[in-house]
Amino acid sequence: AFCDNFQDDQLAYQWYAEGLNLEQRELLLTDTNRRALVVKPGALQQNTVYVFRIQATITATGAKSTASLKITTNTAPVNGTCSASPETGYSLQTVFVISCYGWLDTDRPLLYSFDSSQSEGFTTAMCPQQESEICSAKLPAPLGSSTSSSNSNLTITISVTDFYGAVSSPYRLQVKVKQRSLNVSSLATDADQKAARGDVNGVLAL
């Protein structure tokens, strides 16, 4: 908020607010007796009405005047859902398709971010911020998993951001990514057969 039209040495200022405690100075970047009041990023709650009021006093006469500003803060995208197809697949072979739908926000376009994470906390970006509601990716099996391991779950986290940067609560779902057991002899036979047919792409896909 900003008060103009007077020289600073002619006026004394004092800011007041409804909905925000200005006595909590850790929320502010300026003092409340300045012409401009600057609130720290993140100090205001989403979808909340705030009223800021400034009282200006003419230092020479003591005459006072006030002005107010009412604002409503932005709301993050809400009420959406996401799903994975398939829910179970094989490491670096199965294409997992994550689809989101129903996210509501008037401040478009919306940007979708898709990340995968393991129980150890290791996170990988699947699809960075994009306007598409769909992300397709081949996923690695969790670290330490094996063909017989039951610890093959990956957590997919989706965040939706509106035009003004308000971010939804993280939406999480799980997929199971298994290690495929390898039969070296069978792979070698398949490679030989594909090579004999000149199927170079087939050999590389094994």
C-alpha cells in the first residue's frame, strides 16, 4: 500500500489493518509509520479479505485524514483429482500416464508439475511446470528394490499453480514399479533373432 501527494517532511503516517496483526513485525518489511507499507511474501492468507488504513497527520497543524484499501487475496486451485494408468508396471519399460482433471481456478492458465519420490526422500521431476494436465513417463524402480522386493512403491506428487503463482495443496498417489527379472539366455536369443532380421530398434529395446 502507498500514500502519495505530500512531502514526507510535511506528514506523519500510521498504518492500521483488519485481518493482519501489524504488531507482528516479522510479517512486515517496513515500519508502520512510513508512507509505504510492505508486507512480507506469504504473510497474507489465501482467499482472505484484508483492509489496510493509513492515517496521515499534517505535522504543522495536527490535522488528520485517513484512507483505506480493501483487498481479497488470491485462491489456489482446488477440488481437482489425479489418477495413474497403469497403477503397476516395470522399471523403465512401462509408460505411466498421470492424468489430472477438475481443478478449479479463475486465474488461468494453470500449470501442472509432476514429481516422483521414494521413501528415502529422493525426488525426480517427471514433467516440470506445463499447461498439459497429462504427464507420461517411464519410471525407475525405487532404490534398493529387487525382483522379489515388496518395496516397489513410488509416490507421485502433483502441484497445480495458477496465473498469479498460488499453488494447490500437493496431490499424491502411488504407483508400483517392479524390477523385471532378466533371463540372459533368452535375451541373447531374442537379440540374435532380431539382428538376423535387421531389426536394429528391436535389439536396442531389449
